[in-house]
Amino acid sequence: MTNQKLDTPLSATEQEEIAQFYEERADHLELDSFASNTVLTDDTQDWIRALTGSGAKLIVGPRGCGKTHLMRFAYSSCKENTESPFAVYTNLNRYYRLEPLLRKRPDAIGMFYTWVLSNIFIGLHQALTEFSARQCIDIDINLLLELDVEKVRDIIGTLEQSRLFSDTEDELATRLTVDRTKILLVRAAEAIGRRRIVLFLDDAALTLTPEYLSHFFDIYRALKAARIAPKASVYPGTTEYGPNFHAAHEADSVFVWKAVTDENYLAFMQDVGEKRFPDVKDLPVEIRALLAYAAFGVPRSYMSLVRSYNKFRKSSSLSTTPQGLLNRVIELFCSEKMTEYLSLREKKPQLATIISAGAVCFNKMVEDVAEASQALADSSTRQIFVGIVSDGVDQKPYVSRMLRMLEEVGMIYRYPTVSHGDRDYIRYVPHLAALQDRRAFTRKGSYSPKLSIEMLQRADEKHPVRRSISTLIGSQNSGNLGLDLPNCLTCGTKRVEGAKYCSGCGAKLTDESSYDRIMGSSLADVPGLTEWQRKVISNSDSVPKTIGEFIALQDRGTALRTIHRMGKVRATTVIAAVEEYLEEYLS
């Protein structure tokens, strides 16, 4: 009797966990649903006007703050309104697949140019297809754009798999130039009666490959034209633009991270929650407000916090109070946030010491601000700011890099510098969830959600908590900040900062590949898998143990379905979780 695999339905718990993992991301929303899922405040409308208006723009914000959502909403809006410009959207988050080329191919930079322009062409083809259909215009798109879209897709696949071009692909790649791309963009816009073009380049920070990043901004600058306005999304603080691109002159920066100090902050965040996750209305009003503040201006975090609260509420005993659930949710969220930050040490091992010092700095910021805030419980102001002596930041590149890394992941929010006496202070607000976790907005020895909300809504103290870097990370840490450079991979000689060749053997010095490192990690440890999936994958002899081996399989679904009770549906969710993890981890 044959052992038949049954595609057992997902349990309710599995469905909930998978939904939580995907629904928080704008990439997984259908374009038609963006209008109903977007909160149009004055801020949002300003951001969308910047996206659809003329001129090059850099859309700046940490992970999860809504950059992708805004770009896709703007794209959808342009498609619906014939008075708007022609919009092209492309996402560059798979750039990390080209990282191995830097160590294998002398023409890696040229291949990167081809990859970027190929992705823009795919986005152009898709946009022209959708816009012409929406306007009921009959266009021979392949004739208009000259190049075969499927062959361009093949070029992208070849590059992402580090294979050599075929003769056909090599000939096609030579035709993918910046000048031709600009001509095709204008030609497509004219075909549907639009004069201007906005080019949305999402996930353009390319944080793991600074070698590519500077060249990306060369492409960005070259694409600018009277009728073409490129818009790229980047991270605050850590995006390295390269020597040829001066961000302040080449493009306007649009900061899309909602500040907790904005008067309409609470209303904005709660509107986001209600549109993307209607169940938020079932939460107590005070809990809703405190979770919104704990999200620190990041919509994805707010949805995650709400889902987590609902999950704990369903699984907890009847005696558990809303306050107890809130404390548990925020504690878990803070732990996960710090884990996410510290994971940067694996992505960027040369910055491991700087990142570790950043964790010390952040925790000390939270501790000192929380203490100052508690002292104001019976006053009429709040304290959420820390001011760091600017000399200790501006004149110390490693300290500056440390703070910028904290900004990138949304742990601290930078505000304009202020003066006090003869000193200037750079102001930051540390993550409000961490401050809530330290009971910053309550009296010592007691806790009241009502008081916490009242304190969070007060006016700010005139002066921040003033600190120097040495008091935040300790004089020893301050003196030890530096890069963690790997030894020469050929002979093991200790590496000298700035050196391009080994002082021992003369070999060219290269860094360990982040891509290769993640490919060697355990498949069962991928976030987004259910506990059952982790267990059966770990115990299976027929499924590869590492992510790299799994990705290399020609038919991953068949391999997964050799596991008992792993049918098509569950196998699909595993494959999707792995791909999502790679894109998130290496973005």
C-alpha cells in the first residue's frame, strides 16, 4: 500500500502566525486595496505629492515605516488619474544575490548596471501594460519597447545565479543602457498621453554592498531628466551615497518616519491600525493608545504589537489583566527589537564592536531618560529627549556610525541640534516601547495606563537629558570603538585598516561574503516558520539542513512534501517564508 501524502488543512494557529508574518508588509497587499488601506493625513498627502511631483527625491525612513506602501500607493494613484504622471515601480531588494559577483567577476560593477536597468525595464513593461489597459489604449508594447521582456527576465535570473551570459544575453545586455532606458520611458509616457514620468526605485539602500551602492546613485543621477523624476527609498543615517553623489544637491530628501512629537501622532497611528487591522477596535482604548506610542511611528510595528496583544489575550487565563498583557507584549517586542539590531553584527561583522557599543548606548539612554521622566510624574511636562554633546559625535566617525546604525533600525529618532551655554547637543528620542518597558511614564512603584497616556501627551521639557558619549557607553568602550577586520583569507595575517593587499602574502584582501554566510545558516531557524514546521524540517533526512542547499534545489516543493503531513499548502508557506527571510535579512 502506497504512503499517500495528505494535504492537511492548516490549523487555526498556523493560519494566524502566517497571516501575521505577511499582512504587515505592503509588498503583500494587492494594488487595488491601497486606497482603502492608506491613511491620508496632511503628512501623508505631502509625502505623496513629493512622490508624484517633479524633481528627484530620496524617501528616507527606517525599516517598516511605510516607504514601500507610499510608493505603491502613489503608483496606484497615478494609474487611476490621467492628469498624473506616468509611474514606473521597481523593487531592488534582491540586490544581495549579486554580492558574490564582487568576489568572482572583475566586471561585477558592469553586471550590476545591467541588473538595475533590467529591473527598470521590467517595471516599465508592467507599468505600460497596466496603464494602457486602465485607459483602454491598444498598444503593441513589445514593438514599442523594442526588447523582449522575457529575455530581459532571463538576464536578471542569470545575474542573480552568478552564471555567465549566453551570446544572446550578452548582446541584449549591451542594449540596456541608461540612454536607451530614458528614451523608452519617454516613449511609453507619450504612448498613453502622459508628459512626465516618475520612477520609483524601492529598497535602494543596498546596505550590504557599499560597492554597488555608490554606482547605483550614479545610475540614479544619470536617469534624471526634465521629464523623468527618479524617487529612491533609503534608510536614515547609514546610506552611503559615494563620492560622486551629493544628496543635498542632487535630490530633495523626504523624511517619512512619523515623529512621536507630532500633534496628530496618536490619531495617525490609530487610523493606520484601523485600516490595516480592523480588530484593533476590540482592544481597550488605553491599550490601543499605548501600543500606538510603543510603535514609535512605524506602522508595521503597530500592527505587530496589536496582533501580539490579541494572540496573548486569547491564550491567557481569564485572571490576566489588560495591563499584564500589555507589559508582556511590550517586553517581548523590545527583546525582538534588540535582537534585530544585534543581528546586524552577523550582516556586517566588520562593525560588530560598534554595534555592540550601540546596544550599550541605547540601554543607557533609555535608563537615564526613564529616570528623568519618572521624576516628572506629578508635573505638567514629559521628558523623552537625550542630548549628546555634538563634539563627541561629529568629530568621531565611529561614534557617528554607531548612532546612525541605531537610526537605521528605528531604535532612536534624531532631532535638530540645540545649544546650551557654549555647547551644542544632538537630540535623540529613544524608542518609546523601551521607555514604556522601563516604566518611564508612571510613578515609581506603581503603574497606571491612564497616567502613562497623560504623560505621553504632555508638552516636552525645555532641555533634554544632557550626556556625553563617554557617560553613555563608558570611557573604555569609547576608546575601543573601531572596525573588526577579518584576517587575510589566504595566509591569516592580521588585516590593517585601509589596506587593499595583505602585508604578509600580498594577496588582495576581501571580506567574507554576507550572502555565503546566510546561505550556510540553518533552514529550520528561518523566521516565519511555525513551530511544527521547524520541528519536522529539523528531523527530516530528506530536506537540506542549510538555506543555501534548500535554495539550490530544482524542486523545493517535492523535497518538502516527502515529510509526513507536509502537503502542497504547507510546503508553499515554507518556501515563501525562506524567500521572505532572505529578502528581509539581506535588504
